[in-house]
Amino acid sequence: MSIEVGSKLQGKVTGITNFGAFIELEEGKTGLVHISEVADSYVKDIHEHLSVGEEVTVKVINVEKDGKIGLSIKKAKDKPKRPQNTRVQTENFESKMNRFLKDSEDRLASLKKHTESKRGGRGAKRG
């Protein structure tokens, strides 16, 4: 089986560096999984995700003319497809606006009440 872009292959981690991991593929070829292609989340330390000798499934993302093979572990994972056209019922603009105005008036009234009591109210005489 030839190594083509888009194909999923099994490989073995042969080396780990700060920028990625080298994966030995079939026919003795080696490819590189860049640290950004190891997991869906940020990878600070690649050693937390991979270890030398570990078997991994990788997807070929590019093959350079000089023979370098770019691989991805995160793209090799099958992601469940989300069903389409499943919209959550949302409230209309008018009801959102009414709710906003009511909340706003309540907050403003509360703010005025607390502010006036701290200043002594309106028209308070100072002695």
C-alpha cells in the first residue's frame, strides 16, 4: 500500500522532540506528527500524549517532493457527525427586548435606591 495524502495508517512512535513525534510507517518509511497535530486541545508537553514505542493511527496530510511525510493524529480520529437542521427554538426579538427592558428598569431602580440612601436622599439638609 502506497502512502498517499488522506490515507489512514498504523504506525509506531520512534522518537519524540519538542516540536513533534516521528512515526515509523510501513515499508520502513518515517513521518512527522507536528505537536499541533497530536490532539484537539493545546499540547504543552507532547510526552503527556505520546510515548516511544506506542502504536498510533495517523492520517497522511502531506507528502513533500523530497520524501518528507506530514502526519496527523487528531485528523485520524473519527468524529461523530452532528445531525443537521436541529435548531433550538429561540425566542423572538420582541420578547428578548421586553425582557431586557424589564431587567434594565429593575437594575436602574435598585441602583437609584442604593445611591440616594448613601447620599442622604434628595433635599437632605446638611448641618
